[in-house]
Amino acid sequence: MRQDGPTPIVILTGAGISKESGLDTFRDADGIWAKVDLEDVATPQGFRRDPARVHAFYNHRRAGLTDPVIVPNAAHAAIARLQAEWPEEVMLVTQNIDDLHERGGSRDVLHMHGELLKARCGQCAGVSVWRDDLDLDSACPHCGTAGGMRPHVVWFGETPFYMAEVEAALQRCGLFISIGTSGNVYPAAGFVAQARMAGRAHTVELNLEPSEGASLFHECRHGPATEVVPAFVEELLGR
Ligand code: APR
């Protein structure tokens, strides 16, 4: 691992970091998209066509996430430790809509694909914490309008959040670490190239197996996140 001393770090995570906590990934053989068509439940068109079906899909995932058996794992804890102990900025941007990074001790988590435990009002755009079922007549806590609530999740064809902040951080980081993502979905899949184009970033993939973009990284370490992430953080922190 080439590291010229403390430098700003950008970390990108995907569903693979939450797999060992018991949450399904999307494109593994047993993944979410093997069981349901993303066009039906993860697009604005799907929501317009059958909102009850989309609510049922996210209600099932929300109930799963709030089950006490689902807890952060050693990879989430290692990232929180790095954020706490690294002397330079550490930006954590995640494609995940779960709250395991926060529960694992991370702060300032940028959820570029939104958050499963929040809902957004189609009338006032107010975003509210939402841990129970959301349905067709749920009322907005901000404006009181009933019937216009949706999951605060970014669907295919919609614009991810925080892109300006992430792109600026990629320009100035000296280390880009991609964890638990298949590199299939843009713009996240393009972050490694953006970090490299800026000229100074060392880029590392920590994933169970080579991702679609593995050849774009200077360094790849393959294995379960709960093994490769703590080991990498230990090395970075020098102990
Ligand atoms: N440890 C590390 N990596 C793992 C583990 C594990 N225990 N288990 C699986 N992985 C890896 C897989 O090998 C795969 O490369 O995690 C990756 C998960 O890839 P995807 O299922 O495609 O999930 P992700 O990359 O996060 O998907 C990106 O696509 O469907 C959209 O919005 C959704 O945010 C999601 C986006």
C-alpha cells in the first residue's frame, strides 16, 4: 500500500459491507434483484404504476432493517474508527440506504441513494424519519398532506444526493477506498476514475471478489468485508 502520510480519504461503500450483518445485496445470486424486478419497485414509473407494490417492497425491507437481529459488523466499526483517528478528512459516501454506518459509530454519512428509514412528501418535499410501514394514505408530518408520501430513496433515473460534495472530495483526496460494491451502477462506479484523474489518489478496492471496475484500482484486496476492512484500517493507522 503506497501512502505518503496523512491525506484526505474518500470511502465509498455498497451493499457488500452490510451482507455479513444479514442484509441482502442486489446482484449476488441470492440478491434482491434476483427476487423482484427493479423496474417495478425502484423506478418512478414503477411507483406511478403501482404505489402499493412499491410501499410493500420498502416496508418489507424497513421491517427487516429494524429487526434487532440486524446489527453493524466489524467493517462498519473499522470505518468509524478510521474516521475518528485519521488526522485528515475522511468522507464516507454510501450507496446503502441502511443505517448500519451510523449505528456502527460513523458520523456525516452521505447517503447518495437516500435512506430507508426516511420518507419524503410529494407535496412539500419535507423529509421525515420513518421506521414503520408507509402506505397510500400516510400523512406528511410537516404539512399534514395525506397520500403523497414516498420512500426517501433514489430510484433508477433519479439524481443521487451529494454529488457536488463527493466530486470535490474526489479531486482532493490522496486515498480512495471502495468497499462492497459491484461497480455496476453510476455515478458511484465512476468515482475511482474521477479520483485517479485528479492525479494523486491511491485507489483501493476491498470486496469479496473482483468488481466490474477492479482493473481501475491500484490495489485490490478480496475477502469478506469483516476481514479485509479492519485489516486495511489497522495498516493505515499504523497498528
Ligand atoms: N464482503 C465484501 N463484499 C461483499 C460481501 C462481503 N461479505 N458479500 C458480497 N460482497 C460484494 C459482492 O461481490 C458485490 O461485488 O458486494 C458487492 C455487492 O454488489 P451489488 O449487489 O451490486 O450492490 P451495490 O454495488 O451496492 O449496488 C449499487 O445498485 O441496485 C442499486 O441502488 C442499488 O445502491 C445499489 C446500487
